[in-house]
Amino acid sequence: MAPAWDIILAGGGLANGLIALRLRQLQPALRVLLLEADSKPGGNHTWSFHEGDITPEQHRWVAPLVAHRWQGYDVRFPDLNRTLPGDYLSITSERFAEVLTATCGDNLHTRVAVAALTPTSVTLADGTTLQARAVIDGRGYMADRHLTTGSQSFLGQQWRLSEPHGLTRPILMDATVNQQGGYRFVYTLPLSATELLIEDTHYVDAARLDAGVARQNIADYAREQGWGLAHLEREEQGDLPIMLAGDFPAFWQGRDKQPSSGLRAGLFHATTGYSLPHAVALAEAIAASADSSAAALFSVIHRYALRQWREQRFFRSLNRMLFLAGDADKRWQVMQRFYSLNEGLIARFYAGNITLADKARILAGKPPVPVGEAMLAILKLTPRMRAFHHE
């Protein structure tokens, strides 16, 4: 007997939500079920990206999800303040949930916990087993012994202010703040004239952000900026993996032919942690597949992930320099130097499309950390790298 579903998407986060949306647009005849453990898809997140991170065609079908768009963004460092061009966009979990609920209708099941899954079945917490031609696991990042990561740990608060803040564009990085033992910056999105999302962000060796300290950091930063915090509307906290090294083929061998998506598949920008561009591209690849069997979709995802791993080797080298070279409280110097470079290079870096010339330019000149330590970090020869696997 044929399974009840063509594709079951386990987890209603960004990657699987985009897959559901694109499948509905390009293959509406497919029976697609989206399962989410919480009360609505999308959780409690804000996903942001640069205009150049995705193609014009991708912008067209992602557009309904976009809640905010700004022209340009700012970065602030001890010795550099700069405004960079190019639109910056954000998807809120609220908008995401609205669009997915309308798109999927009765094929979105919320408050459904997945106990176990295989490439062709899902077992729910209540013992129910659902069959499909393919199951895609998109339930978020899971640490793996074949991958070595640092963490971009953050706590964000959305505040309504007592008076207008005066910002016209985001501050992507304000690294003029006390570094607190790693690369720290404050990220600010102006959501309305009197509303801000303020995130205290730390690049640290392991996910261990103290929520109480982060909340105080935000309060202190707002006071220094002259912003009167009147009403806390919501709070979000997360730990994005920052890839340092690993044995990616072994990681995928351990997937046991299970189609996966998003962070579960190791698909994110190695340095920034941004996952939306990869999620958009993967959704398109899956929706374009004429074969929706588990084996075929695993092959599509596997090929895409391996290609991205190869293309991001340079980013992992930079990450090792950022995390492992020099004084932790001076890691901001690496990023300050990067943001002094050509605006086109910076845009290509975010999009993951840097050229050989870009790589040479990034590495040219005197490194912002000690030369010996920088080279050891790039070559992963430091004692702290012993657990790392071949590149």
C-alpha cells in the first residue's frame, strides 16, 4: 500500500518551512506534511540576510516572509565606524508562522512531538507511526563528533522605547563594547520608530552565555545610547554553530541515508552562522527534483552540502584565526580589519561567494593578531586543535 504522504517534514523551523513553501509553489500535487512540536512553526527567532545573499528570483518567492527591510547597515569598532550599502532584510517568526499556516493549511500539524524517524517514517511521542516516500529531518543543529565548532551565542530583547531612537538602519556590529573574554558585539535592528531588537552577541569557544549577564549588558548598552527602555515585548536566545574544522564526509556517513535540512545538515555560513541563504537554495533544489523518494532527496541534499563544505574551507581557516589566535579580548581587531576592506568583497563574503582575489586581499598585509599564532591557527597546529579532523 502506498504511504499516506509523499514528504514529511519533521520540524517546522526555517529550512523545512521554506521547503514546504517552495514545494507548494512548484509541486502542489505532492502530499506534504509539516510537523512542529510547538504551538506554531518558526519558534521564537529573527532570521536576517543581505540582499546579495540570494538571487532576484529567490527574493521573489521569499518576499511574503520578509517583515522588515532597510537600506544599508552600520558597523562600529574602536578605530572604525562605517556605513555599508545594500539592503538588509529580516524575517520574524510571527510573519513566518502566518505564511506557513496559510500555505500548509491542514497539512501543518503543531504540538506534535517526534520520538523517532527513519528516511521513510516518523514515530510520534504518542506511538503513532506515519509513513512517507521521504522524511526530511529539520529539527535543528545536533553536535557531532566529526565536527568541531565554536559558538555565536546571543540573547536578544525586543523593546518598545519611551521615545524615538533615531536609527534609520541596523547596527550589525557594535564592537566598541567591553569584550568580556571573546569577540563580543551588540546587534541592533530598528523595527519601528520606537521599537528595537537589541542582541548581545559573543563568539565563544563553547555555548555558555549567562542570560543574566546578557540582559544587564543590553540594559547598560541602551542607557549608553540614550534609549529609554519602556516595555519588553519579547526575548530570544540562541547558540549558532561556527564551524572550525571537521570530517564532513564522515558526518554525512553517520546520517544513515537520512535526508536532513538546515542546521541539522550542517548548512550554514561557517563564519556568520547565517543559515537562510543555504535554506533557500536547498528548498529550490528539493522542489526542483522530479523524484521525491528518500534516496533521491538524500542524494540532492548530500551533494549540495558537500559542495558547500568545500567552498567554505577558507571561512573555516579564518574562524580558526578568530577563535584561536591572539588575546581573546582583542579578537575584534580581526573583524575591524575585515570591515575596512572593499564593500564588494564584504558583500561577497556574506553571500559565501568570495573570489581568489578576495581571499588574497583578506590575508594581505600585517595580520591583526600575532603572525605565528595566526599561521598556527590557520594550519590547525595548536594543542587545542588536537580533536579536529582532516579538512
